[in-house]
Amino acid sequence: MRKKIIAGNWKMNKTPKEALELVKILKDKVDTDKSDVVFCVPFVDIIPVAEALKDTNIAVGAQNMCFEDSGAYTGEISADMLLDIGVKYVIIGHSERRQYFNETDKNVNKKVLKAIEKGLTPIVCVGETLEQREKCVTVDFVRIQVKSALKDVTAEQAGNIVIAYEPIWAIGTGVTATSEQAEEVCSAIRKVIAEIYDLDTADKIRIQYGGSVNGSNAGELFGMSDIDGGLVGGASLKEDFINIVNYQE
Ligand code: 13P
């Protein structure tokens, strides 16, 4: 039985001071028994947030990292830096990074390999545009994204990563995929994992849904058999995140 994983992606929101105010509201109210809970916060918030969460089971995640170990990469943050300040998870290949910062499938793969090598759990994001959905190429496209992201990743390593299916048309729009739409693609992702590796790995890997998740739709989405939790943007910045984590099916 896969344990659910519910992660907040704060994106570029909250100064360290504001971050601490939000953590104070959320930290004692989210149920970490039923699901693994992660706050993926901006880099500068990581140290204070990790300190504020140290007596809880909530993990801290980053939203990006460099695929190199160290050196002349101005503006980048390495896996070792993240590990040193208590980070456990890192979002890789979010559609906003692909769209605004030219992140490619190749870079995503390099980052995934580096994160795994260093012992960080990648949350690998995939998902189609509205145009692709309308052309009925969603599953084909997402399969390619998954295969590229996991190139040279072993079965054992793949079983421990997290994939987040985030249809771009549902991100920040208030238009959530229906639970059937989300399940269809999450199940196709599990199928491609079984094809690349084996059924055991496909059964182990956790697949999240992301895109306008809120306290009212979380229960239905997370109740689907191939959806193992969520990657939550806007609603992770509000008290509604408590309703999402403490969802009822
Ligand atoms: P929203 O929940 O704001 O739609 O964002 C989803 C997302 O991009 C999480 O990574």
C-alpha cells in the first residue's frame, strides 16, 4: 500500500518572515500519519522553515536545483547545499520552469539523476498543454516526458521517486482536471513505469496530481486508485491546505 504524499509548492511566494507565519498556522494541524507532507518553499525560506518544522514530521523540499555538483554556475543551488540544510525533496521540471526558464527534458533528466545520486527525492513534474489535450495527444506526450526524465534511472531508484502529473491548463486556473481525467493519465504513467521497469516498480512509485487542488476536490482526486496525493500550488499558501492534507475520501 503506497502512503500518500501531499506537497505544497509555494512557488515564488512568502518572504522568510511570512513563511514562518504560515508554518505556524499549518504545522500542528496537518495529519502526517495518513500522508507524507512536504513544504516546497523558496530557497531563502528553507533554513527558517526547516528550523520551525524540526519537531514535526513535515519535510522540507526545494523547487529546483542544479545538475552539477559545484563550481562556476552563477545563481545556481546544488544538491549538497540543499542536503546540508535539511532538504529531503526537490521539485524537478515544473512546467513553469520548462515554460519560463527553458528547462528541457534533457536538463530534467540530468537533475533527476543528480538528485538521486545525492539522496534527494525528486518530485518530477509532467503534464500537457490545453492544445495537446484537445489534440488527444496527452498520454503520448506525458509518456515521452516520463521516459526522458527517467533515462538511466534504475528500477530500484525509480521506485522511490515521486512523479507529479500536472496538466498545464489546470495550474493556477481554478479549472481542476476531473478525477477521471487525472486518474486516466496517472494510470498511464504507472503503465509506462511498468513497461520501462516492471510491475513491482510501477506499484511502488508515487504519482501525484497537481492543478487547482483545493480542500473541496482533494478527497475525490486522492481517492482514485492511481493518484497517491497532490502537488498543491495556490491552496498550499492558505489554511485550506489543512483541509487538503486532512482530506476525507
Ligand atoms: P495550483 O494548485 O495553484 O493550480 O498550482 C499547481 C502547481 O503548479 C503545483 O506545482
